[in-house]
Amino acid sequence: DSFTNSADQGFRLEGFDGPPPVMTSIEQLMDDDQASKWTTSVALTPKQCVRMFLQRLPASEFMTHFLDLHSVGNSSFAKTTKYAEEPRPSGGLQVVEAQELILLQCIEKLAGFLDACRKVPVPQQWIGSSVMLAFDSLADLSQEVLSGGDVTRVHIFDWGRSELNTPTKHEMLSEEEQAERQKYWGYYCGGVARLLYDCCDLYVTRFWKPKKTAVLTMFDKDFFTEDDFIGVCTVPLAECSATDIAVKSWQGKQVTTGMLFTKDSKVKVSMSKMSLSEGSRLESGWKIKVHRGTNIPWKDLTSDTD
């Protein structure tokens, strides 16, 4: 547990069904030479390394992937159905509107669950039990769901190491046993509360206030260690065709690549304003496309920047 997000936030991600392409592309890092050498040295299979990667993700990161709806038609599930062949109905919610609704409903249901947990008469001992967040990523949400449609699920499951404690049973326990259940119930409620907090933080950051700029942060993705920061681009929100934007450090210094003959790092970006649904709860939405990066510095000695 000390190597996973459990040590930091009190919970960890154990599985991700129907992941977006960005998640599967990260898992493909297992195929490169550096990852192969690492897995051989620690005697882990690629599947175990993927699980370790998921377990190390903080909620702020895996919830962002959870809400990624940009390429659902390219998911493995969509390709096994007739989703790609069927015409998409018009008049549905834009991606950003669906993301807002999904995240808000997750927050509401997590808050209700946490409230119920804190009202139980005696502490429980739910060790290793799981909380599931789910929604249908292939669903075409209509405007009607904005007025009360239920599009998400929050469930609890996996009770192999847990017990149901009752007031009568609790009174029969020794002081040490009661204290143990109080401790683990505090851990459990604290983990749910932290997940709820991170979901609220993501909601406020993404949807609460109008935005004037977009910030694009670039990292070199590392599978087993912390990602390496490369640079950041700050772009005023205004419609534009593909335009080169300078990549800078947090201090505002131009990021470059090369030793003797340096070249400025750039990212080509285009932006357009979205047409939201009538009666949308959002004031505006922007579609930002990153076309490519040029002159991106290496952060790993033996491999390209991922």
C-alpha cells in the first residue's frame, strides 16, 4: 500500500473498464525497451505493471480520464458493437455538457453515500471493499436529462474482508476491538470524503467560473516514476486556426531543445467556440485541438519523450 495512492489519499484505482485512448496509449509504454528491462529486473508481468500504474493514479488524474468522451467511438467496446455504423442523433448534449452532468451526479451520489456512512449507529469494518463510479459512455444524452435524468451509477461492492457491525454486536466487543473498528471506519469514511473532495475540486476548476485562458501543460509520461514536467502554454480563449504557441517554464522562460544550437519548443493549437444546447447550464464551451509539438526536449536519457 505504501507504493500506491492508498498511502496518499486513502484509496486507489483498481480497474478501469472502457478506458479512453489516452489510457491505452499510456499502457502501451510497457512495450518499449526501458519498461521491458524494468519489468524483468523486478519480476513483474506487464499486466501487474499496468495494475501498479492504475493504483498510483491520484483521483484528480483518473477522474479526468473517467470523463474523457472525445473518442468513445474508438474504444474497444464500441468497435465490437454497431456504434460506429449507426448515425448519431442531432440535438443531443455536447461533450462538455455531458461531462458536467456526469461529474455533478457523481458528486451528489458520493455526498449522499458519505452522509449515510456518517449516520450509521456503530462503526463498521469494511476493509478492502470497493466503490464503483459508472456511466454509459456510448449514450447520446438528450436535453431532457438536464431536467432530472439519471445518467450515472455509484455502487459499493466486494465484501470479502468486511463485516456488518450492529449495535448489539458492537456492545459485545472488547475495547480494543471497538477501537479497531472505529479506526478502520474512519479510514473508510476519510477515503470516500477525499474522493468526494477531489471530484468537487475538479468540478469547480472546470465548470464553476468563466474562463479567459486555456493552460496546456506538457509532461513526459513515465510509467513507474513521477512524470517529468516539460513546459506550459497559456492561450487566450479566442477562435483561431492552427497557431504555434511557445512552451515556457513556470517562471515564464522559453523552453528549448539542443545543447550548442538550441531551438524553441512550440505547440500548434487551434480553437473554436462550441455551440451549446438550448437551455444549457454552461455559459460557454471551447473546443481546443493540439495538432503537434515541435522541438520538445528529451527528459529521459535512453528514450524519446512520451
